[in-house]
Amino acid sequence: MNTDTVRLPEVIVREVGLRDGLQGLPVLPTQSKLAWLGLEAEAGVSAFEVTSFVPAHILPQFADAPDMIAQGHAVTHAELSALVLNAKGAQRALDAGVRSLVFVLSASETHSARNARTTPEAAVQVVQDLVAQVAGHPSRPRITGAIATAFGCTYEGRIPVERVQKLAEGLAQAGVDDISLGDTVGFAGPGHVRRLYGALRRQLGDGVVLGAHFHDTRGMGMANALAALDAGVTRFDASLGGLGGCPFAPGATGNIAMEDLCFLLDELGVHTGVDLEKLLHARHELARLLPDQTLHGALSRAGLPRTLAPAST
Amino acid sequence: MNTDTVRLPEVIVREVGLRDGLQGLPVLPTQSKLAWLGLEAEAGVSAFEVTSFVPAHILPQFADAPDMIAQGHAVTHAELSALVLNAKGAQRALDAGVRSLVFVLSASETHSARNARTTPEAAVQVVQDLVAQVAGHPSRPRITGAIATAFGCTYEGRIPVERVQKLAEGLAQAGVDDISLGDTVGFAGPGHVRRLYGALRRQLGDGVVLGAHFHDTRGMGMANALAALDAGVTRFDASLGGLGGCPFAPGATGNIAMEDLCFLLDELGVHTGVDLEKLLHARHELARLLPDQTLHGALSRAGLPRTLAPAST
């Protein structure tokens, strides 16, 4: 047995393309999704957001949500999470055997109203109810409180740090396992990242794991990841090939590319468990599964650097 | 008078596209180069590498090197530098009235031999002679010692920190004003950046200004800039639209995009003197001057973020 397989990652890299990336695309067959999952898990990625429990008539892409959970667990031991927006979705997810639940709310009131027809405060209350509901279950899932538009919002501009802190306080009181901040429309820069995560770390102490979901809309994705890592973030969302455009900025790239993120972390000596060559292979196969999509990311274009010692010529 | 125009930049952003970007392209008329220079200087960029003093039969693009210096100084008060590879080029540059000279050598012996037919140590000696030669002149130019392939080289792989330190020591002893490290083929990551600049800072103290020339070959450009800024680098090369491919990695992007770099620095609250909207305008005009070139960079694609306070709806 390779000892590397039992060394725990210092940072969890979390593939969100199966949910976030596919959300706006034509339905991909379940078997193709599972093939993607299997290849990327084989490369060492240790967490995946595999689906969303929303009504199938709204997002047909996720009509196979229960299958993705059940069959996904047969494919890999990696953490497989599902996104939910409300209590009803959470119950469906629990019924399907989800072991990791991401409840997403939005720091922007306008985005919250349009995306989930609720207020940020009401959404926090739902999370509190949800955590209380599952607290006694033997199979209590991991619960992530994800705060979308935590840095800014197309409707409202920059979101004040204090507003995010207030929502995070509510999520922490609810007892979530981790809190993830989403730069949903690509507003974040490393200065803002340091201030916001620094404030949360001081506020929450070490009891809550912090996660980051960055987009590369304005080229700041890797710098933001570096800043967040320095600020104590240990869970990073990304998607293979940067799949997942931002609906508010046509043509802009969306999620940071998983392979670029892993290259960054690898260069910094941060253990993620990922094998970069296998990850690039998975990306190559993903391009075959999604022939009509433009994938992003720099590492796959340039290839891994030659890191050999000076050649004897 | 706008007080901003007299506030000194905390960080010098230095446009290298007129030299580095144009080097591999068909000859651009001098007037077009000057138009680019004027627009970008108007946007607040305070330093430019405008040409290279190499024999015109080798690089016809720079046959107008003396004109770029003389006419460039009529266009802007910004720092205009010329790149030279040897003593002969340096003399031609001085004769043309250059006020800022960039002498480039390579940390890689193989790259040094192929690019400049010399050894790194011999090149340091030339810089020492050069600085001694101009020391007494009333119009002594600013002299930058630029170390190419400071992080890695396609021929030799990673370049040891100690080798760069030794060359930097020689340049500092020669009395250069600043030392710039070039990630010529896109090998650098923020960990390496921190180690190398940290070592140089400890070694050289505050007497030598440190500069960085990063490429975005593997998507690490902005993260590297952030790491270098933290390590005390105060001069950053970049090119508008990321112009300038890396000859060793076809299809890969070359220089980091000036507009993305300035967006990063602006977000961090670092004063550069650059007006981002004017800079994006200059980029738009550059695209018209170079209709056959693919420009890079994320900011121009997504646009500046809406940073207004929450709207009263």
C-alpha cells in the first residue's frame, strides 16, 4: 500500500464541476458523471460536490441526484456532497443517503431573493433547524454553510465584511462543520480575502473549518487562493478545466481550475493527496466527455514544468 | 493640478510589451509604438522598456531604438529603459541618450550561452565594467541588473537559489540600482518566489531595489506577484494584454497582463498611479494597433467590478 494514500491532506480540494459546472449545461448522462468522478477521485481529489437537490423541472441536470449519491459512493470513498437551498431539498438529500450537505445562502439580499426567494437571515434559521433536526441521527451528515456573494454581488456591489460576519455567526451557532465563502461573481481580491477571512478567524476561533469558493473572473483566482491559504482556509472549491461560467459575466471564466489550484498548492508544499499527472489525465478525459465545452486553466496548456536537476550535457 | 499626479507610486509598474512583446512580431512603425507609449503613460504607468539595443539585422523590430529613446522622452516623462546584452549595446544605448539601462544576464548557463554567447559570471563582469564606466557621468543612467531564468530554465530545470544569490551579489557589488528576477519560462510559484526574494532581501539588505518579471505560463502570475510584493519587491514588469509569448512554450501566455497586475495592486491598496479605466482604454487601442495578435488578461474580458455601495431599491 502506498503510504501516501493514508497521509491525510492538509488542504481539502473539492471538485464542484459536477454540480456548479454542469448546472448550465445540457444533461450529462449519469454514467458520464460517474466516470468523471472516478477519474478525478483516482487522481487524489478528496471531496466532490456531485449534485443539487432541487426540483428536476427546474434543473433537469440534477434529476439523477439520488443516483449520483448512491452510485457515487460505490465509485469512491471520497467525500460526496450535495447542494441544497432549503429544508425540503435537505430532506430529499438525507433520504438519498447524503453524508455531506452543503446548504447555500446568499449574503446579498437581492441575490438571496432572486436565487432562493428568501432572506439571508431566514436561510440561517433554516440551517439552524436543519442541524437540530439531524443532530441525533447516527448518520449525521457533515454540514457546510456556504455563503454565496460573500465578497460582492452584481446587484449590490461590494458586500460589507460585517454582514458576512453576522451570517457566519448564525451558522457557527447552528453548529455547521464548516463555513465556505463564495466569490460568486468574481469580486474578490487578495486584500478583501485577507480582511474577510481574518475577521472570521478572529471571530470564530478554530472551531469552524473555513472554506473558499473562488472564481477566476478577473484573474485573481490563484492570488485569492494564496491569500486565503495564508488566512487559514483549509477547504478549496475548484472545477476541473475551470468548468462553470459565471452567468452574470458572459465569456468570463467561472470557477478556478482544479489543476491550477493543485499546482499552486503543490508548489507551496501543501499536501492535497493529488497526483498532478493523473489530474491532467482526468481533465483530458473530461474534455472528451464534454466536447462542446471550452475548458480553461493554464497548467493543461503549458504542461507540468521540467523540474529535473541540471542535465549533464 | 491633480494631487494624485505628484504622489509617488509605492510600486513601479513597468510596461515591457514594447520590447518583450514586440520582439517576436512583425515590425511595428515607430509612430504606433509611440502612440502605445503615450496612451499607457497617460493612464499612469510610470516605467517602460521601450526597446533593445541589439544589431538591427538580428532584430529588425528594434532598428528604431535611438528614435524610441529620443522621441519617447518627448512623449512622456515616464522612465524609459532599453535592454542591452553586452558592452557594445550599452554604449549604443548611452550614445542614444538612454536614462535607464537594463542589462540582462541569465542564471542558466545553457540559456546564457545560447542567448548571449557568454557565461553568467562573464556577464556580471560586463555589468561591473559598465557601472564603473558610467559612474562619473553627469547623466549616469539608472542601471538594472536583470537575471533571466532566475527560477528555472527549459534546458536546466529548476535553478538553485544559491546560484541566483551569487549573481545578485556580483550585481550589487557592481552598484546596480535594482535587481530584477525574470521567470523567463514560467517556472515560478509563490513558494519559490518567497524563498528566493526572501534570501536576496536578507543577503542584500535594503540597499538594492528588487524587481520581478513574471510570466503567466502556468497561471501563477498573480499569485507570484502577490508573494513577491509581500517579500518586498517594488518594481513589477508586465505587458498590456499580456503581449509576449514564451518562445519555449507555444500557445502559452507570456508576460502577466499589465491591467490584471494593476487591478491586483489597486485591490491591495498599493498606489501605482495607474487609472484602471484609462489603462483598459489603452489596451483597447493596442488591440487596434495589433489586429493580428491575440491579447490575454482577465480584467478586460470581465470589466471592472461594480463597487458601488448597496443600491437603494
